[in-house]
Amino acid sequence: MYRSYHWAWYASCSCFVYCLTLSQEINQDAVAIASPPVDSLAARLSIPPHLLTHTTHPTMHVAYDRYKGCLDAQERLATLVSNGEWSGKVPLVEDVVSLFVPRSTWYNYYVKAFSKLEQFPALHDYLERSPHAPLAKDLFRTQKSTYTYSDIFDYRTRYVHQQDKERRDNRGEGSSKRAKVDSRPKVVSKRKPSQRL
């Protein structure tokens, strides 16, 4: 009985050692296959270093510059891959995004705030720092030392509502058209209720 217990213990230990050795080999292989380090990926995509520094609360201008830089890096990567000039594993879009900001920040704030800016010309001019851009206090209708994503979201919502109102006014859809009553008679269904057999 002692021998069978000892053999079972030895078998379980050797199985454990084999599994541990196998997992270490797999992890070493996974490290070798992993995506390139951040510095080399940023260098290969020619990303300016000032866009890579992660500050906790960047200004809207810096955040917009990072957004544009990330889009440029994604486009540069796609060009390199399509021309066959990229060697090694092709990084995912999330790998490129994470060079600039965390992915959750990218999708929750950057994409929502900065996409489709051509539809908001005054906001676009402000973020591009153009000379004919409106002042921030006029654009956001409030005076602050720093502006946040919620200010941009509020501006976009307000701008869309204003454009919809102007569009309705131009088409002549006002309260007078909505107040008209339909004079057609209502059609009543003459369907008989089903009878049970």
C-alpha cells in the first residue's frame, strides 16, 4: 500500500512538473510572437514623440492632435502593409491606438468628440487653431479655464438642434402645419371575430 501511494504521489508530481515546464515553454513562445515593443512600433510608424506622452488630462487641442496623429499612423500602417513594406506581424488597430491613449478613452471620448468634425465648421476651426476660429467662450457659451469633452458634446448637440430647426423653418414646417386636422374619415375594420367550432 505504501508503494502504490508513493507511486501515485510521484506520478502526480511528475505530471505537475511536466505541465509547468510545458506552460513555461508556451509562454516563452507567446512572448516571442507578441507584438513589437511600443517604442519600435512608434518609430516604424514615424509618430512624433510629443503625441506619445500620456498626460492624464490633456487640453482639447492636445487631444485633437493625438486623434489626428493616431488616424495618420493608422493610414501610414495601411499604406506600408498594402505596399508590402511592412515586415513581421501586422499590429492591430488597437495596438496603434494604445500608443496614443488607452482604448477605452479612444472609443468613449476621442471618436465621439472628434469624428465628423467637417459637419461642425466652427468647432473644427477652433480645434485646428485657425486664425478665424471663434473664441472658446463664444463657441461653448461659457467661460472656463479648461474645456472638456462634455463641452464638445454639448456644442455638437446644440449645433445639430439648431440646424434641424433652421431646416424645418426653411421648409415651412412650423406649428401651423402641425395644427391642421386630417379631414378624411377613419376606416373602421369590418372583420368579424373568429368563431369557435
